[in-house]
Amino acid sequence: MKIIGLMSGTSVDGIDAVIVDIQNGVEDHDAVRVNVLQFATYPYPDGVRERILEISAPGAGSVEKICHLNAYLGELFAQAAIRIAREAGVELASIDAIGSHGQTIQHLPQPQDESGILVRSTLQIGEPSIIAERTGVTTVADFRPRDMAAGGQGAPLAPYGHYLLFRHPTRTRIVTNIGGISNLTYLPAGATPDQVIAFDTGPGNMLIDGLMREISGGTRVYDENGDDAAQGTCDADLLRSLMTHPYFTSKPPKSTGREEFGAAYLRQIHKEAGSCGINNADLLRTLTEYTAESIVYSFKTFLPNMRDMLETQTIDLLFCGGGVRNQTLMRAVQQRVQPLSIASVEQVGVSSDALEAIVFALFARETLAGRPANLPNVTGSAHPVILGKIIPGRSFRSLGGVSQT
Ligand SMILES: Nc1ncnc2c1ncn2[C@@H]1O[C@H](COP(=O)(O)OP(=O)(O)OP(=O)(O)O)[C@@H](O)[C@H]1O
Ligand SMILES: CC(=O)N[C@H]1[C@@H]2OC[C@@H](O2)[C@@H](O)[C@@H]1O[C@H](C)C(=O)O
């Protein structure tokens, strides 16, 4: 079956769109083989990123703006689906489903007490009704809230996709996605779903990107190849101080976002750096080392036998997401996991850039087949749940499936 996956992540750099062809029958989910027919990232039109960040910031988003952007992003996601199909030379009518993550504008996974009712919330926008209407294709979206309703963090969800795509009978693997936020999935050799450990490790490129925008007055949105950070020197005292952030020692299940590691946090870091007389180049290098340090700290703190496995090189460390292009960042990770050599997911045959969109294409299939795609031991939900909301397309048909437990 052919499915389109659509994703815009916490970097808010554009819409990742993929068309995958899944050869296996829908009942055969445990040995899924995904063939990527086409992948592209369609940048947001000018000014849209800023508008998304504005409505994501505390106190800044009016309900009108959110309501409008939900519909506008729905249009942009629909255009992305239509465009990727055209570029692949595939008729929309032959697409079985679209899985759309949408754009996270708020993620509040810590329960807030409302007179004894514990409320967790998360909001992804990019109206799926518009995607289904414009494409005629059954669209599955809004994957996170159901996991939250079952007591989970609603994130990270990709680990189930990582489990389907990367688990190995004899090799233990860690898949680390360095997007805006970084998240890892630990897959012990011969893993069963309940053995997967996964969580957000903290900042990915978010702080690096934020500082680059500031330094360049908005003309540069990331540190290309990590070249600027390579010119600076890490400030060991600031790095030590940053590593005292309570997120790192808090035990999984855990997930995070811009709320914790976004603009307000960067302002705080700036203040601290300023009072220590740290220049911009050194601050950029320090933030790059901080990102690497927090990722490797997570490996060593929360994953079993990590130190031994690094020593004996009996683990594959696979990286994906835009951060793999930042060579200074990847060198900083490499130095911290010696003697092991890190690799990209590309080395095991999966596109690093397309991976998150592929995962949401897979999730659409799981939902339409009536199968849960959350991992309760990862998100903390009370039980497995079928994720998402289904907007029927023109020739909607249920793929059958099992009832939820
Ligand atoms: N050539 C490059 N050099 C350095 N960094 C790069 C390069 N290309 C991309 N990046 C980084 O990767 C980021 C985008 O990564 P990605 O698309 O994986 O993030 P995302 O999917 O939006 O985030 P998340 O996974 O947190 O939802 C950019 O914002 C930038 O920081
Ligand atoms: C709330 C939200 O959108 N979280 C994203 C973000 O980007 C990376 C990390 O933080 C992860 O928790 C998640 O995305 C991936 C796709 C996930 O759910 O696994």
C-alpha cells in the first residue's frame, strides 16, 4: 500500500513529505518493509515560521491566530501531500492514506492539577479535514492526545516506528534523532516492544539555531556544518552549570519541547554567559558541546550496561535528523562515546531526513488497521491505544482490525 507521511518538527523549518510503498500485508506489521518512493522538505512560506513561534510562546498566541493558522497550515500540509504525489508520479487516487503529524505549538506533558483532575495537554495544528478534502485521501492525524488521555506523555512516539524499522536480532541499537529536540530509542538485541527504552534527551538543534538567528540578526537560521561552532572554545564552567538543568536527571518517561528549551531558556543562558564575559563564538561552541553532552549523559545514565557496551563496542549508535549535518556537534558526540564509532541511520538503509515522516506514514497504517502504536513503557500511558483521528477520504474503507483493550 502507498501512504504519504507529513511532519513538521520542533525546528519549524518546513513540511517533510514522504510517499512510502509498504509491500507487506496490513496484518503483517512485525516485519514491515518500507520503500521510499519520494521525499522532500517544503519550506514554509516567508513569515510562517515566525507566526508559528509567536503562537507557541507563552501568552502570545491569541485564539484567533491559532484558529486561523490551524486552517492555513492544513492548506500547506495538503499542498505538500499533493506536491509529493506529483513529484513521485503517483496518482492521489492510488494513495491509501495520509498520516499527518501536524505542527506542535504547545506540549505540556506534566500533569496540572485541576481540582483533583490531572490534566496533560498537547496541541498539534494543521487541520487534517482540509488535507482529506483537498486530496480526497483518508487522513490520520493528531496522534499524541490519545496517548496522553491514557496517562502518557504523548511523546516520543517515533520509538515504535524505530522498533519496526531498526530492531536487530543480535545487535543492540540506539537510534538518536537530533531535530529541534533530541530523542533516543534503545532497542536491545532481539527486542520485544516492552523492552524498548525511549525518551527525549533535551535540546537538539534548538539552542544552536536560536543563537545563530540572534547573532546573525535573522539572516542565518542554523550553523551550517557546525563551522561557526568549530571556531569557538567551549566554556567548561558554563557547560557544567547548564548540565544542572533538572530535566536531565529526571527519570523517563519524559518528553520536552520549546516550553523548556526554547527562547526563554536561551535568554537565561545569554544572561549567564554575558556575566562571565563569554563571546558569541564561544557560546555557540558551548551550546553545541552542551547538546552533545546531554545526549551522551542520557545514554550513560538511563540505558542498561551502556558503559560496558561502549567499551566492548557491542552496540550500534545510529543518528538521524538535521543535527547529523552539524559536524562539530557529531564530533562532540563521537568524542564522548570513544572507542565506539557513531553512524547514521543511512548506513542501515533508512533516510535520515525522511525518517520522522516515514514513521507517521507507518502510524496511519497502524491506526487504520486498528493497531496501537504507542509504547506504554516509553510514554508512560496506562495501556496501548490506537493513536490518532481518522478523517475519511473519498473512498474511505476501514482496513478491519481488532478492538482495543
Ligand atoms: N547543513 C546543516 N548543518 C548544520 N545543521 C543543520 C544542517 N541542516 C540541518 N541542520 C539542523 O537540523 C535542523 C532541522 O532538523 P530536523 O528537520 O531533523 O528537525 P525537526 O524534525 O524539525 O525537529 P524534531 O525532530 O525535534 O521535531 C535545522 O534546524 C538545523 O539546526
Ligand atoms: C511534542 C512534540 O512534538 N515532540 C516532538 C519533538 O521532536 C523530537 C521530540 O520532541 C519528540 O518528543 C517529538 O517528535 C517525535 C516525532 C516523536 O514523537 O517521537
